[in-house]
Amino acid sequence: MLTLALSKGRIFEETLPLLAAAGITVSEDPEKSRKLILSTSQADVRVVLVRATDVPTYVENGGADVGVAGLDVLIEHGGAGLYQPLDLQIAKCRMSVATRDDFDYASAVKQGSRIRVATKYTAIARQHFADKGVHVDLIKLYGSMELAPLTGLADAIVDLVSTGSTLKANHLVEVERILDVSSRLVVNQAALKLQREPIRRLIDAFAQAVAARQS
């Protein structure tokens, strides 16, 4: 049995065409079912639904053989014990720094300065500001990130940005782009040895589908 870990929402929806390219269809819509384990058109393949941030943990520790996770999640997790054979080029967005539109970010991040940053991506934020020589006080939040600069909790936020409409609606501006984010296929290293053929077929089918879409 090959177990694939996916998270609900955009990653799940954008992985479906890749699965179809591998001849796999998922039996149920996760938005309409309460099941956390979904069967597929192939009796030896199943999908488990987990939180996006938990996908690397499930794959690393053998709860799933393969999974799909965003680069942001993989960096925060550390990626230890995971084989990452393929950038699937799905669920694209970017990791950016944003501030109030009246905040002088350029002056605030001069070499040796210190600012307060709210984010749930603490590893990415810490490394980014360390590379700039800026001291940062990190405030970990799990949601409603845009509130932090508006209430004076933080000077800036580090968060995922897609269209930028949420920032604009809250009078925030994107002041620095940290990295582009897309989702990767991740594989448990032990599973790669024990189920080499089915996993290799899946990787090859995904790779062909990604290449076809890009061309």
C-alpha cells in the first residue's frame, strides 16, 4: 500500500491533475467527507488528509510514504530525513515582508538595527534578517498576521502573499520579497527503498505532467 499525505485546499486541488496523469483518481471530495483516509481508483494507493504543516512529519516518520508540501513548510520543518525529488510548480505564492504603508522600512532595517517581526515562519524570518545584519525580535502568531502592525504588536510581518489584496485591504504594503514558494513532492527514504517501483512510477508521472504543463 502506497500512502500519500495531502492537505485540504489549494494543494489538494492542484495535486489532482498530477494524480490523474499517474492514472489515480481520489474516491471522495475531502470538502464533503469527514473521512481522513481516502481510497483511490488504485487499490494499492490511498490518500491521508493532514494539516499542511504536518505533511513533512508524517512522511519523515513513516505515517505516509510520499506527500506534497510547500517550500515554506519544508524550510520550517528542516527537511531532515526527506527525499525531495520534484518541484511540482503548484500552489505558487511568495514569502514576503510587509509593514504599515506609513512605516519607513528602509530606515528600520539599517545594519545593526533591531525590529519586531510577527510571523509563523520563524526559521525563514530569522535567517532572512540575520543575512541582512538586522537584529529581530520574533513574535510567533498563527493567524490574522495583518493585525500585528496595525495594533503596534510588531513593526513588520513575514507571511505568504498571493495576490496582495489582503495586505492592501488592511493598509499594509509588501516591502521585501524573501523567496518564491511552490509545492514539492517529498518521499520517505525508507519507503523509497521498500517501494521503489511504485514510487518511481509516481515521480515519473508527476514529472511528465509538470513538464507538459510548463511547455
